[in-house]
Amino acid sequence: MTDPLEPPLDDREGRDVPEDVEPGEREIVPPESVPPISAEDLVDGDHPEGELEERRYPSTIGGAFYLSVLLITAIGLAVASLSDWRVGIRIVGGGLLFASAVRMVLSPRDAGMLAVRHKVLDVALLAGLGAALLVLASSIPDQPGL
């Protein structure tokens, strides 16, 4: 039984499928052959046409910033679990505010994995969550005896 959401297997019109591929088999495309396109471009339906550039890892500067935000978050969680939890949560909140600022500055093509939704929504969610963590870490009173 085939999945009703999948296109028919023998419908090969408009696709570049080698002759030796059986109708039930699917060809796997390696990621190097996929052009780097931002998530915002995919949502809006704009695909840049032209010559493909060589793929680099991370593919965009936003990918490098994303990895740095992950590192900041990991450091904050380590500090929160091993030392003062307020300092750790402030580090995580600062990392989210940093991600928000980077997402606001970078173009949609360069944002990489920081571009999940539209720019305004991404910036608002990252900044709101980062600010909420900073406010909560500052406003929760100390619990004596714990």
C-alpha cells in the first residue's frame, strides 16, 4: 500500500531520474548538490537563480552565530547546574538576546539556522524569551533554608 500523500512512483515527468532506477526506488541527493537557500526564501517562494557557489560549513555566517549561541547556552546550563543558578540563567538569557540581535542585523540569506520564521517574529520571540529569563532570574527571591 502506498502513502496517499506521496506522488505516484511512476510519475517521472519533469524530474531528472536515471534510467536504471526502478519505479519503487528513490534517488538520494547528497547535501552538497543542494544550493544554500535561507528558510525565509523558501517560505516566500523566492529561489535565487544563477550560478551556485561552493558550499561551506557552516553554510552561512548565521550558522556560525547559531553554533555560538548553542555554546553560550551550554555554558549557561553548566553554570546553572554546577554553581549559582541565577548566573547561569542570565548567561542563557544573554545568549538569546545576542541571537535576537544577530537575527535582526543579518540578511535572510545569511541568517542560516537563526531564520526559522519571518524576521520580525524570530527577533520578537528570541528577545522576549531572553528578557523574560533575565527578569525572572533577577526577581525570584532567595529561599532561606534551601
